[in-house]
Amino acid sequence: MGSKRIGLARVQALIENLKREIQLNGASFVSNDPTTGKKIALKTKSVELASAAATSVTSADFIPADCLPVAFTVEVTKVFVRTGGALTLTDLGTDGTANAFSDAAALDCKTLGGKNLPEAAGLAGYHVHSAADTLKLTFSNAADDTSGRIKVTMFYYDLSE
């Protein structure tokens, strides 16, 4: 009788042949520090904001207390209206530091589509937000109306547990 063990190559082949996706909608990955008992959880948070007749839009308390943002995605889900000129997302940050997460977002808001901003350090560098903070998006120009929509997703470590 042969061995019942299977090798790594066989396990990989079996997994690849499953052709399935793992949906982690709303899932958190939690790691415990064995010495302190503290937990760190990787989470996501999204918001869809409407365009405005101003050069910025905000979402109050979007950034939770005790979090470390690590990456963002931005996506125009409904085109912004602006006659005569470009309309570009230029900065992604907080109400206190407009470019805290990105000073080179360069997303055309007059076309559908998105962009990954993998580094959330911006000019301020990575830092833990000890208190909840407002998300601020800054644009090159004001939109003509409020019909445009932009979705922002933040990937962050929750350090509150």
C-alpha cells in the first residue's frame, strides 16, 4: 500500500483547478500580538460623494479613530458636469491637510473610471489617526451641478481593539 500523502505541487494543482473566487465582502483579517494581546485588523470603508459647485467635497468622520490608512481607490461612477474646462481630482486628504494621502491623484472626473492610490502616505507620511477625521477631495475646478458621483474606498488598519 502506498502513502496517503500528497505533495505541494498536487495541492497547488487541485486549488488552481477549483476556478473559484473567494468573496471577502466586509471581511476583516485580524492578527493578535501574543505579547500584548492587542489586535490589528485590516478593513475597508467606502463612500460615494456627489459633485458640488465648489472645488472640494468632504465626508465627515469618514476616517475612523485609531486607524492607519494604507491605500485608497477612487472611481468616478457618474461623470461630473463642467462646461468649458477640465475637472480633475487633484488632492485626497483631510480637512486639515488637503494632500494628506495623495497630491497627485490626477483623475479626470468628466469620464467614468477609477484609479488605485496604493500609497496613502502623501506628503504627511503614514500616521495613525487617533481621532475621527473628515475626508476631503480637492478638484481643479468646480462642477456645474451636483449630478456627478465619485466613490472613495479606503484600506486601513484598525488599531482600536
